[in-house]
Amino acid sequence: KYLYFIENSLEIKAHSKDLKLPFKLKFQNPIVLKNGKKILGLNPGASFGSAKRWDASYFAQVALNFSKTHEILIFGAGKAEQELCDEIFHILKEKNVKVKNLCNKTTIKTLCQNIVFCDIFITNDSGPMHIAAAYKTKTIAIFGPTKFTQTSPWQNQNAKLVHLNLSCMPCMQKTCPLKHHRCMKDLKPELVIESAKCLHQKLSSTI
């Protein structure tokens, strides 16, 4: 959105429209672990407000579905996100899923590196979603109250948007003004799981 504004207002064309971050990372994505598994990343937070956050139990259900082929990394920052990440962590540990909770344990650089590790990154509309876009990580981006036409993962052909089409969307509010939060509650884990599988199959067939 901002690049479009600058290009049209100042009549200056960008030489490249790819996102770039100034970090030289040790590994390229995705990394394969010694046990043959890859990594599924979960990012349940969104600092804008609770309306942008998909339910923690839904994230856990997605992780459970992929737990035989992937180990799980949970990302987050801040007190509110710590509670979300801890909830997911405890659900998965009770199911004997191998999971690591990195909430409030990363710098920006190590956050970037760990996102690059991921085979699939499941995320709300958030800062880490855009980091994943910069590194072309396979991403399922979950949208509710915000305009995905404006804040989708920029130039990431490896990303798939998942959202409903309700009459109240997008409200652009931090909390649901109608008190039902249907844009996220009615977006069930099965839809995200199917979207992730389709994205994985599509990209695997083009390699």
C-alpha cells in the first residue's frame, strides 16, 4: 500500500518490490531434522487486538494434525501472547506432541531464523507473517477483521490466505463490536488444515 502511494505520488519506480531483511541467516528453509521431520510454526498472537487472534485451541488442533510429520515451534511476544502460547503448549504436551514454546525467548534475528526453519508457518495477520513473506516461507495467513487486500503477505507466492466472507468483515476493530467474533470462531481448524495440505502439495509439485 505504501509503496503504491510513493510510486504514484512521487512518480518514482522501485527497482525491486521484494521484501528484504538485513540478516544473513545460517540456514535456508525448510530445515529437515535428524528424525526426518520438518517444522510447523505457529504464531497465535497479533498485537493489534484480540479480534485478529484465531483461537488457541484451533492452533493446537492444526498442530495435532501435523504432529506425525512435523515438530512444533510456537512463536509470540508479550504477556497476552504468552498466555496464548502457553495454552497451546499445554494442550500439545498433554497429547505427547514434541513442541517448543519460543514465546518471549527470541530476538528479532533469532525469530527470523526460526521462521526460516519452518516448512509451514500458520499465522494471524501480524509482524511475523511479514517476516515469513520476506523469506518466502510457506505460510497460511489467517484473516478476520482486517483487510487482507491491504495487509496480505507481500510478494510471497508461497502464502495462502484463509478467511471467511461475512457481511461484518472487515470491521478493522481491535475487539469484535458485535461481541460474537464469528470471523475467527466460525473459521474452523479443518479449513486451515486443508489449506495447508493443498499449499504443500501445490508447491511440492512445482519443485
